[in-house]
Amino acid sequence: MIGPTTVPPKPPQEQLDKMFDDVLKHMDLPVDKLRILRGYDNDKKWKLIVDQQVAKQVTPPAKYLEKLSYFLDKKC
């Protein structure tokens, strides 16, 4: 799992390109915006990929239940 300050090493070019294309597909942007993003250098592309991965991270429901149970009245 990638944390907010942990940036994994950049993958090989072919893998970076595929990952970047996947991110762009999920962003559903107009063509003019896609052109701008495709013009990014590899460092910016990698940062965008990592940022999207961090944004997609989901806390498991069990964690929410654990937190909620802390606030429950134990007498009930």
C-alpha cells in the first residue's frame, strides 16, 4: 500500500506508459485536456499515477466498524 509520503521507484517506460494510459481512461477528460497530460514528462506522469493510486485506497469496512464500536454505548 502506498502512503502519502511514500513514492515507489518509477517503473520501466513501457509499464509507465500503460499505467498512465489506464489513469487517463479513468479520468474521463476531454481530448484537449488529455493532450496536455500526455505531454507531461515521465516524472510528472509518475506523480499523477501515484497520486491516483493513493486516492483509490480504500479503508476496509471492518476498520470503520471498529471505530464506530468505540462510540457505542456498551450498556445496550
